[in-house]
Amino acid sequence: MENNKWRKVIDFVLNASGNGEENEDVGDLLFENGDFALGEDTTRQHQGHAIIAAKGDLRESPQAGVHLAEFLNAEGLDIIEVQAEIELQLELDRQTVQKVTLDLTEEGNIQVDAGWEK
């Protein structure tokens, strides 16, 4: 079990995989028992959005977003630059960042140890 030193964020949960229902899209709000599903800790979901979003995607924060796809498609990918941009964006979101690690093998994992202080 992970030792969580960060404050939990309760928020609406987005559908990450879809469960086969008609007109259901990945990324839409997830419903349970006829109501919005609330996550116990949606910090990872929030961090994922910050990493995927491009600048200008978020109307209330037009300078927010890493736009990871742009980094991955660029010639001469600089992992340190990507890590620094992720750290910067999370810090601008008032999160405390301990470590960001990128694994650009086939699995393509991004490990983020960050969150809002308790």
C-alpha cells in the first residue's frame, strides 16, 4: 500500500476505459447509480489532465498544460526538458513536487510524486 503524504482531492470521476454502454465516450463524466461518480482521490486524474492538455485548452488557465504529445512528436526529444515542464506546470497548480520520472520505453510510464500539502 502506498504511503500517501498528500491531501486527497474529491472530484468528479471521468470515464477512463468505457464499459461498453451505447453513447459512452472515454473522458466523459462517469455515472454510478444514476448520479455523478465521485472519486476518493482524483489527484492523479488531475495531474494527467495537466500533462496531456495543451496551453489554451483550459479556458480558466490558458497558460496551463504540458502538451505531452507535442514533446513526444518533436525531433530531438529532451527528457529533462519534458520533466522540467511537468514539474513547472504542477508547481503552478500549487502542488509540491518531489519527483517526476519518465520512462520512454514501450510502456511509456510517467511517475509523478506530487500533490497538495495536507
